[in-house]
Amino acid sequence: MNIDHDFTGTTILHGDTLQVLKTFPDALFGGVITDPPYASGAADQNNRQKSTAQKYSSSKSDNPLPDFEGDAKDQRSWTHWMTEWLIEARRCSKPGAPICVFIDWRQLPSLTDALQWAGWIWRGVLVWDKTNSRPQRGRFRQQAEFIVWGSNGPMPADRDAPVLTGVFRQAMPAAPKRIHQTEKPLEVMRELIRIVEPGGIICDPFAGAGTTVLAAKLEGYAAVGVELSAYYAQAARKRLEASPLTADCLEVAA
């Protein structure tokens, strides 16, 4: 595709991220912050093929939301796919730009591999303490998810960013208030995007509920989100439009 984009505000693009990222110019983004499908919401491949609602909704009373794609890959396919989009994301990121990618414990090793295979420098793992989880008698609670972070080459020590926490403690949005099955807390995203220098454009290749893009908008950044599901792309746009600032939205057919 060869499509012109407006990168001056906050935008949700509808399309396949591998195709949409290819339309972006080199060295455009000041940071990449995203929450891709984990493809790990089960202990084996058979259960991984279940719907995302079955895997990620904790009770029948949860707010019914459409399933999302990309969550049924086996580990090898998932790792290869992650590497592909991470390569494109690095191409269109500025030198030194940070990247932050959410993940769970099962896919953590594969993500750190994919990040490095794509040419990013792996710089660490952050912890998101969800404060709660499904109870498992006789076992430790799986109440944490993780954020693998790195950079597109060296990061200058004098870059314009504050000292940030390595642990985010915030519960998931209550089920009736979510607009996506795996929606992340807005408070966490507002803290996380501060790793991007002011004036940098933020890219979220898996926009989902639009939380990253909304957080960027509220913190004064321009941002572009890409979402495969037409339903969630539209829901994210409505969410942006309902916030106090003006949002510009553009649809791209991948």
C-alpha cells in the first residue's frame, strides 16, 4: 500500500498491522507501545483454539464482547509473526526510540527472542501487578503480566524522559466497563508512555480498545493505533471522540 497518513493528532487505522506498518516512512515514530495477542491463554494447543471469550473472560456475567483474532497460533508461528511486525516497527521508529510490549509468563521467553531477532536492543522486563487473578487453591496466583522493553539502538543518557517505575500496580478495568476483553488500565498506559520523549509520535500496532492512543492524547502526544477488528477500531474511535480533546480518525483498508 502507498497511503498518505496524518500524523499530527491521534488516529486509529483499521487494517492488518503487517500491511499498515509498511505504509509508514522510515524513522517516524518516537516510540512503540502495544499489547499484541499473546496466543497463550491456555496450557495446550487444543485449549488455545478456544474463543478468546472462553480464555479471557472470568465469569458468565462479564460484559459480552466480540472475540479478537491472532490468539490461536502455536508458539513457533507466534514467535515468527511477532518478529515480522517488530522488524517493520523498528524500521519506522527513530534511532533510540523505546519499545514496550505487554506479555504473559508463558510467552515471555519467546517475546524476548523475537524482539532481539528483529534488531531491537532488549533492555529489561517491567511488571504489571494486576492486584488480583483467578484463584487457584494450592498454587500461587498468576496476578502479574509483564512488559518487555527495549530500544532501537543506543539510548542517550540525556534523553528527555523521567525516571520511571519498573512495577505498575493497578487492577484491570471492571468487566462491565471494558470495551475489549483484554483491555489494559488507562492509568498504567499514561505512566508507560512517558518513556517516549515529548514531541515523539507513539505507535500502537495492536490498538484494541485504543487505550494507548487515548493515554497519548491525554499526555499531549500524537499517536497512531492500528486495529484489525472493524468492531474494535470503531469502538476505539468513539472512545477517543468522547474524550475532552479532539481526535482525528482515519480508516485504511489493508
